[in-house]
Amino acid sequence: MKKKILLGFGGLLLSSVLAFGQETMSPAKPQSGPIVITGATIHIGNGTVIKNGYVAFDKGKITAVGEGAAPSVAGATVVDAGGKQVYPGFICPVTTLGLVEIEEGARGTVDDTETGELNPHVRSLIAFNTDSKVIPTVRSNGIVLAQPTPEGGGISGESSVMMLDGWNWEDAAYKKDIAIHLTWPVARAAGRGRRAFAAPGATQESPAERAQKQIDAFTNLFAEAQGYATGGKPAVHNLRLDAMAGLFNGTKKLFINADGAKEIAQAVAFAKKFNISAVIVGGKESYLVTDLLKQNNVPVILKETQSLPDKDEDDVYLPYKLPHILQDAGVTYGLTGIGFWRQRNLPFEAGEAVGYGLTKEQALSMITINNAKILGIDKTTGTLEVGKDANLFVSNGDALDMLGLDVTNEYIQGRTIDLNNKHKQLYKKFSDKLGTPVKL
């Protein structure tokens, strides 16, 4: 009983901590009239840059983009962005943003993992927390769309693309249930000199045997799901197999976590066997199998450039160079960060690749139109083109540079986004205490 009381008090304390100092920002209201941004350098997102240009949008859609003086639009709100930069909103794939709030010590705020090994029917969509305090800190750095992704197990579940603004997950949903996520097994020992415990008399499986068992389980499940999806109306509804049906009719992609060249090759062969559209996530050794990836039209979502290579013998700058290697090889590639709050560094991770072969516009495309293509949303976002959603922001400086990024205006489907966040509030609070002038 005492234990129950203690746990109840702990939960109450946690909820009080989360409620105290809650942000006062509200989700943005629908665009109420046309907006024209003038005098800025416009980065279209596909490599094109317009000096002294304009962007106009109304009812959430871009209506005009061009160079020089903006056309007169009756009743428009004009934003003078002289000397500033305008960018498409950044897109963050494969993240736990909105699924995790406090990483350690608060299990009630972590909702990215389900029990079990094979969970294709688990939807991250309904777990997405639009009230997360982390989201505004990420959004303030130009990220407007994300793909909250479940983790854990061999098949962790399915993901959707979410707008980083909304009252609830229904409001925030941009494109629902676009992918199923699988982690490809690695056929090697977890650590040097370590042996797994085995009961007396038991036969210990080798890493290769364990990996093969997992691959066999995947193969059996996918064969069953393929038959379920293509065999007409099933007599008995199966949630797990029903969730996988989109893989076989082209409405969903299979995102496969794989880093090693061998695992990437196996994953590509697996997807090809079932005629599934695959995406490699991680891809640390993708540079070794670029021909395979290009021939099979398999894109790669790289994870953060600001890291070290896995192998001692690799070039220490390999993570920085990898985007350029894939660019030269003609492989479609995008970029994500690690976890959830670190996604606010996504533009700087992209900018890191500029010093190692990519142009600035190629680096920008990596986190805008490239990510949009991989997620299947490039017809509506990813570039600043007429007819697409008005997902964009204005920055005082270079958005891929930590010293340059300074978002002054941001829009998601034309809605004017409140750029306040917990970091800014705390900065102002203690600046006031110290009597230091602050401009937010």
C-alpha cells in the first residue's frame, strides 16, 4: 500500500512539474488573408536561388514566387524581408519527436516502444503529443514537418508525417501511415570478448544463427502478409497483416534500419523479393554499395553528420563526406538527427556537409525536397513552388549555419507560427533577473 501511495505521489509530482511553466503559445489559426514576403533571397529548395525575390501565399498555398517587385495583392499583409533569407520548411524524418518528452527517469513521458518483436500494426500517429515542450524548440529552428517513428523490436510499427503545430494528432496529421519500420539483424557479436550466458547443457546460438532466425521470421510474416493482401477479402480480419497491406499495393514504404554494407545488401534483396519500396535508414556503409542502391532505386536517410565512423580504419571525416559520396553516385539521400530534442540541430548537421563536397543548395535539398521525396510528400511540400503548401520560414542569416540561423517568421500551410518556446522563456526569465537586455 505504501508503495502505491508513493508511486501515486510521484506521478502527481511529475504531472505538476510538467504543468508548471507550460508554454502560453496556442496552435496557429488558419490563414485569414494573403501574405506577401518581399525583398528577400529566396531559396527554392531545388537548387534555384532568387535574389531580391518575393513569395506570396493565400489559403495555405503558394500563389506566386519570383524576382523583383512583388505583384500587388488586394488586402495582403506585406512582410518586408529585405536582406533576409526565405527557405522551405525543414523536414525531419525518422525521429521520436512528439513521442518522448523526458528521456530518462520518467517512463510515463516515453511512448516510442511497444512490447513484442513484430508490431507492424502499432501506429505512432495516435501517440503524437502536440503539447510537447520539445516541439516548439525544434520548430523555432525552421523544422515544420516530422515523421515520429516507433522503435524497438524487429518490426516496430508504422509512422506518419506530422505538422509541428496543432491542437491534437488529428489536427497535426499531414500524411497518415506512410511507412512500416524494420530493423535488419546484424550477424556479429555485440562486443569483443563477451559471451552470452547459457544454461548448463544448452547450445548457445551464434550471432549468425540468431540473425538468420530473425530473417526467417520476417520472411514468414511478409509471405503471409502478401498472401493476405493479394488473396481477396479475408474471412478473418487480422490487424497485423492488414497494416502491412499497403506495402504490397505501393501506398506504404518499408524503412529498414541497416548500417553495414552486408546488411544493406540483404535488406535490398529482401524488399526486392516481395516487390516492396524500401528506404535504408542509417546507411553508414552505404558508400560501399552505391551501385546496388542506385540500380534498385533505394534511397538512404543518413543519421547526423556530426559523428565518428564506426571502424577505426575509416576516414575520420567519412560521416561528413557521405552525403557528397551519395550525391555523386546518383543515390537519393536525406538526413535526420538522433532522438528528439537534438533534431533542432538538423540544419547544422546538413550544413556540416557543405565543407566536405556538397554545395549549400544541395545541403538544403537534403533536408527539404529530398526528405519530402523519400516520405512521398514532394507534390505538396519541400520546395517553394506555386501550388504547394506554404510551409516556409524567414531567417536573418544562413539557415544552415549555427551563427546565421535566426528565424523571424514561420508558416505551416500559411498559418503564422508562434516562435516562442521554453528555451526563450527561460532565457528571458534569467536575463530579467540579471538585468541583462534581451531580444526574443
